[in-house]
Amino acid sequence: MDDLLTSPLHDRHVALGATLGAFGGWSMPLSYPDGTVAEHTAVREAVGVFDVSHLGKLAITGPGAAEFVNRCFTADLGKIGPGHAQYTLCCTPEGGVVDDLIVYLVGPDEVLAVPNAANAAQVAELLRAAAPAGIEIRDRHRDLAVIAVQGPRSAELFATVFGGLDGVTGLDYMAFTDAGAVRVCRTGYTGERGYELLVPADEAPGVWDALLAAAGPLGGRPAGLAARDTLRTEMGYPLHGQDLSVDISPVQAGSSWAVGWSKPEFWGRDALIAEKEAGPARRLRGLRATGRGVPRAGMAVLRGGEQVGITTSGTFSPTLKTGIALALVDTAAGVGADAEVTVDVRGRALECTVVKPPFVPSHVR
């Protein structure tokens, strides 16, 4: 792992005894000594603090930068105002998904895009190739750390650490504010109320230390990317490369809500409109195991002995105490909610019920 990039908080994770793993070209904490289930439970019941500094950061600036971004990505940036963020997709001309990302609308001439680590360079390359004169795309990947604070007690944690800063703890969902050099946004990837902080790299260790010191008395703890994955799967949130990809369109993945269908222009528009009108050949469904076993990605989904789909994500749900999965299921199979299917778990049939995610209630707002 010597060739992997490291977070500004790497030394902190080593000191905490974290298990590190490769993620999008970065060495990141997968879990801490108490384990993924304890971290997952802390986020659902109290608060967890994540280092997600591997996420990309692209500053897009210049006259009309927001209009330019709106012509590229799927969501309608015109529906939000400065000081708000938006989930959106970067698509291929064929309608596949290069990446899903969050964009921060600072103003008409400035947008900050936060893509996934593995796709940040490609998104930057596509933006630079399309940018008109005067628009600059600057890579700030190493300049900023990203710390996520997630859980029902996240506001209490913020009040303790940032209590003197007006407008931080009371932010609306998907709104952001700048608290000195720290940008704070009310968003996350867990389904719980939370915040994500963009922090200058040299200030990140101090912010991390303050957050962890305040989290302990609230029942909180540091949480790694393994818990982030179980939390997002319980919400049915897609992971790029598994549930969304250049081969899995937003129409198939149930992400049509992130497409500004009335916009006259965005990458992949014609292909996505055609697929929407024709109806996708497959759709992403939720599966909840009723038998004993845990589905994983890449397993066949069967009905009546015939394969009707394939799992794209799968895990044990610490909240439900059972296996759950997301799966692409053939539309022609007519597999709707409450249908019974099986997943081929290494040659053993695991009984599952088709459900509509989220698997557990969302509390993001």
C-alpha cells in the first residue's frame, strides 16, 4: 500500500489502531478496534465521525461557472440557490454514469464539485474538455480534508465544538455555510441527520481531535468506511461502480429523481430520455433475506428456478439483524414489491423478499 495516497488524518487513524485498506487509490480507515457493528450502531443511535478525505474536490470558477456545470450534470442546478448543495450525476453520451457527486453552489461564478475518489480525475478531465474560455477547473483534492459527522446526536456534537458559530447547527438539509475556513454542509451518506465538513488539510487534525473528544460523552466514536457501506446499504443509497456505473443508468438504478428532465441540455440527455420513454430493461430492487445467510454483490437472483437478476450490493444489516441486498432485476420478469425470490449464495438458495428501500427509516432531515 506504499503507493496509495493518505489522508491528512492518517496518523490519527494509525494511533487509534484502525484497520486500513485501499479505497479509490487512497489508504483509508475501514474500521477501528471495536468493529464495524459498534460503529454502525453508534451512527444509528448516537453519532459517528468519519474521515472521507479520499473524496475529490474540484473548484469550478469563472464567469457563468454555475450555468456551465448545469449544462454538464444531470440535476437542475437552477432549482437551488447559493449556499445549497445538490446530488447530481455525470453521465456518458449513452446514459451511463461516470460518477455520482455532490455540487456546492457558491454563486453564479463558483461551484465546488465533490466526486468519488476513483472518478475525480475523469470528471475533471471531462469538465476541462467541455469548459469554455474563462472557466477554470482546479483540483483541490489534497488541499482539503472531508470529515463527516453523522447520527441523531450530531447537532449536539456540533453545538459543543462549534457552539459560537451562528447558523451551523441549525442548517437546513443540503444547505451549507462557511465557518471560518471550514465549510459545513447538512448532508451525508448514512440516512441519519448529519454534517460534512470541508477542512483545510493542515487544520484537519485539530478539528478531528475536537470532534472525537466531544463525541465520546455522547456515545459517539470514530467510524470507518466499512460502517459507511453498511449504513448506506440500509438506506438503499447507490455505490458507484456497483449500483451505478457506465453500464447502469440512473433510470435503471432508481436515480431518475436526480435528473432534470426538463433541462434542454446535459450529458447523456437524449439517451436517458429515450430509455425513460421506452422503459428500462432492468431496475434496481431491494432484497431482504428471510432465510439465514448474507447476499453479496455479483450473486444470481432467481425466481422459479430461472435467473431474473443479479445483486449489485449486499451485506448483513446490523439494524435489522438479517441480510439485505440491492439487485438489478429484469423488468420483463414482473418482480414487484413483496415478491419472493432466491439468491444463489455460493450454491445455496437464500430466500429473500423484494422490498422498496430504504430498509430502515431515514432521518436525514
